[in-house]
Amino acid sequence: MSIAIIERALELGLIFSVLSLGVYISFRVLNVPDLTVDGSFTTGAAVCAVCTLNGHPFLGLLLSFVAGGICGLITAFLQTKMRIHALLAGILTMTGLYSINLRIMSGAPNIALLNTESLFTMIPFTFGILLLISIVLGIVLFVFFKTNTGLMLRASGDNETMVKSSSINVDTMKFLGMALANGFVALSGGLLAQYQNFADVTGGTGMMVLGLAGIIIGEAVIRKRTIGFGLASCILGACLYRLLYTIALQFGIPATDMNLMSAVLVALTISIPYLKQLKEKENA
Amino acid sequence: MLELENVSVIFNKGTSLEKVALENLSVKINDGDFITMLGSNGAGKSTLFNVITGALKVNHGKILMDGEDITATKEHVRARYIGRLFQNPEHGTAPHLTVEENLALSYSGKKYGKFSFAVHKQDRAFFQEKLKQLDMGLEDRLKTPIGLLSGGQRQAVALMMAVLNPPKILLLDEHTAALDPKSAQKILEITNELIRKEKMTALMITHNIQDALDNGNRLFILNEGRLIQDMDQEEKSRLKPADILNYYAV
Ligand SMILES: Nc1ncnc2c1ncn2[C@@H]1O[C@H](COP(=O)(O)OP(=O)(O)OP(=O)(O)O)[C@@H](O)[C@H]1O
Ligand SMILES: [Mg+2]
């Protein structure tokens, strides 16, 4: 593997670390598996691509975050005000977003960003800027989770019974958490669109699991479970995952098989505690 | 301070599973009352608490707090002046947050505002001083995730959290039932002390008749959704545990 390939793998890893940070907020902090992600990732990419095409790359990234936030608000609304099961709420939003995303892209299944200014053409240190973005976002989240609002958000996912009987409005926390989570997811989509000079309406497929895979690999390396280490796990894990992915490609595993690999990896890792228990019972 | 007027709660109304959990219950709770509450399983004690906190809507009747009708007030709004502790220690604290973060959750928001850091240096000393009162060595474990503590320790912290911003009324739902006898006694002592110190009004559900007689200044006995006994200090002090059993037999 050449340095260039490794560098590219890490750059993509850093882009996906933003995705993992988003998934961390919904999956680990709020404790809901949120499938909005597969839709909102594309929404971020689409919004960012359209803006970039029109000569506003920075605004594009900002708007992708905002658009993702709105996607999250919709899912939170379905969950809290319409009492729809969290998983189904995410699937509904994701399904609806497919149409919206196509509209954002004016009906075209993909947008190519050729000869347009982007974050990466304007700032030449691609790796550096991505590292900076990822770390700054991680720190911002860390600080946020240490504030009173951040603490309330974490408590809502950690013990809903308790928070319900406290003066914290659980619904408000779900709105906030889902918006934040999908904002990060969509920003990741926006960054990827500019990085690849390309946005595709099917680009979000499997992103929830991909984000999760990053978290899980990171957590396998960093064993501490505090919020700070959790966020660091996301960034490290997403980069490691991408490196593994690249190595697998080098060994001739086709890129199209990678979704299967991620799914198997996540399924296995999540069930390890249970499998261990089974084994202990057998031994006993 | 707290008044219930003809409150009824009916579950699954109009179906074959219809269950009247509270039936036309009226009661007036005075400032500074510490009421213990007995009643068989399913008598409606927890339901009464749920109605007071707003976790459950009433089918009929009104709830007044200091004269103000709060029947339609949302649960999280009422929580500003109603504190609650559950039987299960796991319900009262957030397991992955540290001891100090849990305490900050019920303390810091009001003091510093929503976007300030939750745990401040000067609060640590204050938290430690509060935890010292519990005499469980928790003052040295501020940074421990609370899920790693024992049930009794968790319940003690939950109790502390409930009174950091003293509520107008504290509801204790068998809050010592899941603890070993020694921890239970300890938590009960702390409860009494906190209620006295903060001059709180409190209601305590228990299945321990002796505890019900030994604590508080007033006793409720609930049966099948109705308040069948409301005794003051004097009547209560004359009672023996055996007398109470009669009320269960109904
Ligand atoms: N959500 C519900 N749906 C249907 N019935 C309910 C519901 N909650 C409580 N009940 C019923 O209402 C009655 C009162 O229940 P409640 O929990 O208030 O009893 P309790 O006095 O607290 O009993 P315990 O001492 O066992 O805690 C019971 O018969 C119970 O089955
Ligand atoms: Mg009960």
C-alpha cells in the first residue's frame, strides 16, 4: 500500500468520523437506533452539492448541517408527538427523504461537481483540514455534553424514567438530540460530496451501520466508556475502519461486499456480550 | 397545600378490563405534614402518586397546589415543586453519569443556567459536604459512574438529589423496599432528617407497618382506590401494628 492510498483512507475516515459522532449521539447518548441517518446523509450531500455547484461551498456545508438537523426534528416529532416507535419513525423519515433528496437534486440521481470551488480546492491541506474539523467537532460536542443541557440530554437517554419525573422535558431533549445527531450525519455527507466531487441519491444506504461500525471499532480499542473517550472512540474507530476497508480492497475483496462485512462486524460485536454469557452458562 | 377533590382514575374504561384504581378520592394535605401510607397491593397508592406528579391523568376531579388548579399541568412542570423517589434504586439516578453529574442534574441548571458547565469547582465541596451526611463514604466517589454503586448507595444519592432543590412536597414510593434491613433503616433515618431540616411536606408509601407508625405525623390507609383511614398524630400513636391488620382484611 502506498502512502497516497493510506492518506486517502485516513481522509475518508475523518469524513466518516463526523458521521460516527452523529450516530453516537443517537445510538449511544439517546439510546435509539436512528435510521433517519441513511436519508439525512444523502440530504446533506445533496444540499451541499447544489450550493457548491452554485459557488457557495462553505454555505453548502453549513446548510447541510441545518438540513440534517431538520431531518432529525422530523423523526423526533414522529417519535414524541405522534408516538411512533423510534425505529419506525426513522424508517418513515428516511423513506420520505428519498423523494425530498431527489427534489433537492432537481430530479437527477446524481450531481457531479466538476470545475467548482470546494473546501478542498480552496484549502490545499486536505488531510490537515479534515483532521482539524473532526477534532474541533469532537471537542465542541465534549464541551456541550458537560453543560447542563448536555447533561440533561445524556440523562434522557440513560434513564428516561428518572428524567420524566424530573423537571426536564424529555421530548425537548429528544428533539435536540435527534437534530444534533442528524446535523452531524448530514455534515459528513456534505463533506463527502465535496471530497469526491460527487453526490448520489443512493449514497446514504448503509450509513447508519457504517457509522456504528466506526463507534464499535473505536470502543474495542479505547476501553473507557466516559463521554470524552466515547467521542474519541468515534474518531479513532472511523479512521481504523477505513484503513481496514482499504486493506480489504487491496486483498481483492470487491467494494460491493463491504456493506455485508460492516453488517456482520456490527452484528457480531454487539452480540459478543451475549455469546460470552452463553458460553459461561455452558461451562457452568 | 395540596388538595385532591373527588379524584377518580379508571384504567381501560369501558372495556372488560375496566379497573377503578382511585374512586372519588378527596383529601387535603397540610404544610409540613409527613404522611405515611399503607394499603394492600393494588390499593392504588402508586396511582395516587402518579396523579399528584402528573404521570397519570385523572378521569374525574381536580388537583390543587397552594390553591392553584394544576390538574392540567404537565409532569415536568410539576416536577419543579414535586420530588419523587421510586422503589427501584435504578429509577432514581442515571447509571452512566457520575455521582457529581447526577447531583448537578438536579442542582446546577437552576443555579447557573442551561448552557453553563454543569459541575463547578465550588459545587464539588458542597456536594461532598452533602454526601458526608449520608455517611457512606460517597464523598470520595464523586467521579464514579453511579451504576457501579450499590442499590442502597444509589437510593441515598437519589434522595439527596430530590432534596438539593427542596421540593414543596416529596413523594416516597416504598423507597426502602429494595434495600437490606440495615440500609433501609439508614435511608429512613436520612429521610426523616432531611424532611425535618428542609421543613418539607412528604408522603411515604410503605408495606412496613412499624415504619408507618414510627414515622410521620399522619397516616393514610388506602383500600380498593378509597382512602379508608386518615389518622392524625394522636390516633396514630395509640395504634398497634395488630390493629392495622384489620384494615387489610377488608
Ligand atoms: N397502567 C395500568 N393499566 C391498567 N391497570 C393499572 C395500571 N396501573 C395500575 N393499574 C391497576 O390499578 C390498581 C392500583 O395499582 P397501584 O400501582 O396504584 O397499586 P399500589 O397500591 O401501588 O400497589 P403495590 O403495593 O403493589 O405497589 C391495581 O389493581 C393495578 O393493577
Ligand atoms: Mg405501588
